[in-house]
Amino acid sequence: MVNVKKRLEEILEKVRSGELTPAKALDALQDFPYCDLDFAKVDHHREVAKGTPEIVFGLGKTPAQIGRIAREILKKGSNLLVTRVEPAVWSKIRAGLPGALYNEAARTVSKVLTKPPAGRGIVIVLTAGTSDIPVAEEAAATLEILGNTTERIYDVGVAGLHRLLGQYERIREARVIITVAGMEGALPSVVAGLVKVPVIAVPTSVGYGASFKGLAALLAMLNACPGGVAVVNIDNGFGAAFLASQINHL
């Protein structure tokens, strides 16, 4: 299926060649740059402007709303990614999205219609602990649908630093690294001190009372001593992956 950018190019070429009248071209572009569903305005222009289609944040939307938005995105030939979709929501929308895949660990729904442009290198996703995996999986799922070769290395936090050092040869091959950590959030600083590539830090809400649901990790990461550390919001695996993908496609 032709994606939005390619479809626009084809319509403009047909107008230029005289194969399509301007009036018919306007009819073909009536939902461009966005389609108004009343409760949502699906942004078809985003793929032209940013190189990636609109990605949907599922939390807070009803199953019916997610389903309609997803079908509108797919109808225009764009790839689909919906984040923060709980299993109960997926069970209600799956019949209306044939061929879509659900990643239970990441809580994402995806469907690839067009192979995305490939990133230039490997993006590695690290977690400090096993409890950080859901956020890491959101990052990994996002990276993959955006065209990045992605590797996962989990449970290598500072409570057992030898586990991280045991993966050093793999880590140093990365073009971008995403580190996902809760508790005291020390992992990004350690990793950034070992590599020469950008490190994107994701604080998670994993931890006991004084972790303040990820605030302690967030503040620690913002105060990282090594250079080259970017920090996203608490539990924002998607945001880390989107930034990593942009860097990896430069």
C-alpha cells in the first residue's frame, strides 16, 4: 500500500502530466493534511513533515476511539503504532484491525504496511532491572517500527556492575543507547562514562517510597556527570525511542 507522502507525490505528478484535473486532485486530497473524526483530528501531514506517521497514545482513549483512529491511519497507507494499550482494550479492538500485532510486554499495537527507512546503526536498549522491562519494551517496539536495528540487554544495573561490563563489547557497537532505570537511576551515568555515543536516559517509576514514583531517578539522571546524556520523562519509553531513531537516521 502507498503511504501518505508517496500518494501525494503521485497525485501531484498526475496533475502535472494532465492525467488528473485540479478539481479531482482536490477531491483526492480532501482529508489532507488531516481527517476530522470530531473527537480526533488524524494528522496525515505528519509523515510528510516529520518522516514518520502519527503515533497514537492509547491511554485515556476508549476502545472505539482507538479503533477509528487506527483504521484511518491504515486507510491512508501509513504504518500504525499505538502505545499504552491494555490487554482488555486490545481484546475489544483486535477484530477491527486484522493483521495488527499486539506486544503485551510493551502494551503496543502495530501494523507495518510500508517498510520504513533503515537507521544507520544499532540502537541498544538497556535496563537496570527486570521490573524496568515494560518501559524498555515500549522503546524497543517503537524503534523497530521506525526502522531501527534494535538489541535488548536487560537486567544490567549497578547492583551488579559486572553484568554490565560483561556486555561491554556489545554495547560499544551501538550508535545510540537507551538506558531504562528506576530506583536511584544511576545506570545512564555509568554507561555514558564508558561509550562515545549518545545515551538517552529513561527514569521509571520502579522503586520504594522515597523514589517518589520515578522522581528520584529523574533528578539523578538530570544531574548526570558525564556528557552526552539526554533525559526524557518518567516511563516515557516512546519518547526515548523516537529521539534515538531521529539520531540514528541522521
